Amino acid sequence: MSTTRSRAALAGGTANAARLFVAALAFTSAYVGLSAYGNARSAAAPVQTVTLSAREMPIARPLKVATSTSARAGAVAVTAAGADGCATSYVARSLLAEATPGQGVAYRWRLSRWSPATRTWRTFLAEHGGFAGSEREIEWRPRISGNPGWYRVEVLAEGAGAVRSERFQVSC
């Protein structure tokens, strides 16, 4: 009877080992398949060529040519810096003076774009600056690329109101 029990135990142990082997094989296959699926998803997408078209619109009012005397107190002069059909770089100049002697001047430039949807000027770009001294000609060179519309430049000095340029149109 002891040999029958031994055979039964051996047969049962072999069956359990076979089940464990099949389960381990299934788990390994599932892991390898899932790993391959993850690698397939991270593969680079095929390259697609996109052709963009743009329409050319003339500038409604040409900007002045930059001169060293463009800066005036209480005004912002904006000039186009680019000479190719589409100027993407602009020069804004103004003349600032200290309100209180010996305190220096902190100021902020702001390029605003007209929003036809809300019928308001919205900040497009901004930059901060400052200087110590009684008076200084300040200059800012904002870049506008691929965003046609109406713009204006403002300079806001600490302790003074905003000074705005005339609006100008960017066509490309």
C-alpha cells in the first residue's frame, strides 16, 4: 500500500509541477507580449509633410525709418527693423526721466494686440527694465512672427501713466 501511495503522491506532484510550468509559461508569454505592445506604441510615427499657405497683406501704414532722434519724452516711437517684405522685428523707443532725483526709474514695456472678438487690447509680449540716472533713451526690440493684426507698444514707468504708440498693422 505504501508503493501505491508513493505512486499517487508522485503522480500528484508531477501534475502540480506541470501546472506550475504551464502557468509560468503563460505569465512569461503575457509579459513579453505586453512589453512588445508598449514598445510598438513608443515607436516613431511616420513622417508626414504638411504644406502651409499664407496670404500676403500689405501694411496699412508704413512705419518710420529708425533715427537716433526718434525718442521723445511722453511718446513711444515704433519703427520696423526688417527690410524684407515682412518685418518681424520692431524697434520701440522712448525717453524717460526720473520723477524723484536719485531714485532711478523702473519701467515695463508691453506689446498689445487688438482682439476683434473682445474688442480690447490684450498683452502679447512684455519686458521689464530700469536705470539709475536722471534721463535715458530706452529701446525695446520685440519680434512678431506669423501673427498678423493690429498692435501698439506701451511703456509704463513707475509713478507715471502709460505712454502708448500709435497702432500699427503687422501683415504676416
